[in-house]
Amino acid sequence: RDDRKDDRRDDRREARRDDRAAPRDGISLDEAVTRVRRDTGGRVLSAEARDGRYRIKVLLPNGAVRVINVDSRSGRMD
């Protein structure tokens, strides 16, 4: 009996984790960070969600710091 209760608790915890990781439409913050890192070759300094966009600060290989905005629905960078 207690094992079933623990299993249900684990299922709920896993469902909450999935909701944070991937929105229903568009891309997740983790996916956006991966794209920015891959496309720039830089090191991500910070990343946050803001108004339907992800704001990602990246240190480029040439030493410059750049802020890249990624639309959370389309995944487009600007």
C-alpha cells in the first residue's frame, strides 16, 4: 500500500519536472540555451524566460558578451 503511494508521488513529481522542461508549444529554455551555445560557439553566462522570450547572455569566443533573445514559440533568434 505504501509503495503505491510513493509511486504516485514520484509520478506527480516527474510530471511537474516535465512541465518545466518543455512547454506545450515551442521550445524549452534548455533547448534555446543548447541552440545558442551551438550556433555561437560561446559559453552561456545566464538564461531567463521573459515575456514569451528567452534572454540568453553568452560569452563569445572573441571575448565579447552578447545578449541573444530567442522566441519561445518559434525558436527564432535575434
